[in-house]
Amino acid sequence: MNKKTVRDIDLKGKRVFVRVDFNVPLSKEPDAEGNYAVKDDTRIRAALPTLRYLIEQGASLVLASHLGRPKGPEAKSSLKPAAKRLGELLGKSVTLAPDCVGPEVERMTRALQPGDALLLENVRFHPEEEKNDPAFAQHLAALAEVYVNDAFGSAHRAHASTEGIAKHLPAVGGFLMEKELEYLAGAVTTPAHPFIAILGGAKISDKIGVIENLLTKADKILIGGGMANTFFKAQGLAVGDSLVEDVSLDTAKGLMAKAGGKIVLPVDAVLGDKFDKEAASQTVAVSAGVPDGWRILDIGPATVEAFASEIKGAKLIVWNGPMGVFEFPKFAAGTNAVAKLLAASRATTVIGGGESVAAVEGAGLAGKMSHISTGGGASLELLEGKILPGVAALMDKP
């Protein structure tokens, strides 16, 4: 992960192609003038340190991103709202190009002056982007003289704008990319101990590789969320109508056997009589089993206490995945309690993307964490120990 960054390259007077992650949520409906609005600008703000540095160094910016999964050009997937919001944050005009390749786009990039910023239209309007088409990557590379990847959230994809283009230009990472690698790659290469991993979410199958890799790195792995149910059933416990991955029962047994006591499961659970925010609820000991007609929707208070005991004294905590159905207020207490434990901890706390980020932000505790990742899938693959194509493509430091 020892990759060159924007600090390691001459930028003065250069056109710099910056792959950013502006895959942001937009309003569901356009306004009276047909314009959509950015509903959450977190990812745009995350790119600002790199963009401001490039401008200060005398570069002109050619910015590229995807948005959604369009099958072709469409208004609801246009980056127009992102260009408007970025301009507001930078305090300068950011022009939106009509496309990301083609003669008109080439003309616009050649006209850029130092400090100017041009945002290309959604790269996924072209199927060649996700196919990592070599010719398409060359067309993108022709727009600039230096390539900067600051889109960690897309670094696990070998696409034209994340991997292919780096074959044609000097390629370095931005500050966000550097920070993500420092915290997440650092957690699985040179972790501080005691190292506690907290994993949640619905399915074991989504995190088998993460668990297997962390068993060799972490001191304890605390498991909550729907994925814990599969471990319970694998142990012969009654789980009622709880979500269970029956196809992963043998996997759960194997992980427990391999764990040597490192895996810590919930000892109690908050049940609902249906999957609904208005469901009736009760708290039971997991060892007593879940009655028929009820399902596990959150960890209980005794589990929170047990997790707090494990977390106490930790030097590094990585959290990926909620402890329950935190979208329903009645079943959000466990997830919120874990967020508070991390906020109060003296450990380095890394929130590994996805729903964990939403939970921490919803609890108003984002500012208390050491690092909040902008990448869901990319975070998971790093925690699995995988090499990300968008990172591997960058130039190595000597």
C-alpha cells in the first residue's frame, strides 16, 4: 500500500484527471425546473482537501465520477447537481461537461486555465467504463497529463476510470485515498493490540472472507446483527422466525471451530413479533431460545455490557455492520449503544463503511470517531486482505 500521492508529483500548470466519488444521494423528484438536488454531500466534502491542494499547486481539474447504475444517459443520473454543490463548496464555478469523452469535451479540457475545474458527465453513461475498455480508458487519459485517484469507494472496481486510465498517465492517490489506506489497510497489516473487530449486518456470506482474515489479525471479533442468528442455529439454538442463512450453517460451525474463542456472540436479544417498526417486542436470553412467531431484531442490554467489557482497553476497534434493524427506532438501541461505546473509547476507531456509517451519523457521533470510511464494498475487500485494483494501479513509492 506504499503508493505515491499528490505530494509526490509536479502539478504546476498540469491538467489533472481526478477520479472522485460523487455517487451521492439525490432528491427523488426534480424541482419545477427539472433539477435534482444533492441530499447528502458527505462524499463531495471528502474530496475537498485534495481538490483544494491541486488548485493551490496551479493545476487545472478534470473531474470524473459515476452516479448510480444507469443503462445510458438519463437526467436522474446526471452529475449536474454534484457540479452545482461542488462549486458552492469550492467557492468557484464548476462547469459540467456534456459527456466524459468526445471532441467537445477535449476542447473544453484544453481551454482550462490553472485553478479551473471541469466535471465530466457520468462515466457510467458509457458501458465501456465498467468493461474497462482499453480504447475508452485511452480517450479518458487524453484529457489530462496526470491521474489522481481519490475515489476509494470505487477502488475495488477495475473500471476504465479507476484502473485502465492509470496505464496511460502518471498515477497517484489523493488525500482521501491515502487516509482510507492508512486506517483500513493499516488495520489488517500492522494493527495495534488489543484489536477488536465488530461485525454486523444481515448475512455471514457477505463477510466470510472478512471474518477469516480478521481471525488472524484481531484479538476478538464481536458479532451482532442478522448474521449472528446463523451462528446461533449452527449451535443448535432455537431462533424462531429470525433471518438465518441455512446454506451458511456449516460455514458458521467451521468459523467457530477455527476461532479458538475469538468470536464473541450476543448473550441476549430483542425480539419482534414481526418485521415492522410497530412490532411488539421482548428481550430474551439467547440460550433460552427464540419462541415461534418471534424474530431477533437487535442485541440486548446484557450483550451491550459484554461487548463493553471486551472493548475496554482496546487500542484499535474496527466496526462494520449494524447490530440490528436500526432503521426501526424500537430496535436501534443496540447499534446506538455500540456507537456510544466507540465514541467514548480511547482506541483508534475505524467505521468501515455502509450502514455502520449511517448509524454513527444518525446517532450524532461521527465527529467522535478516528476515521469513517467512504467505501462500503472497498472497505470490506480491504478488511478481507484483498488488493484493490484502483490502488494497485497507482505508482509505488521508491
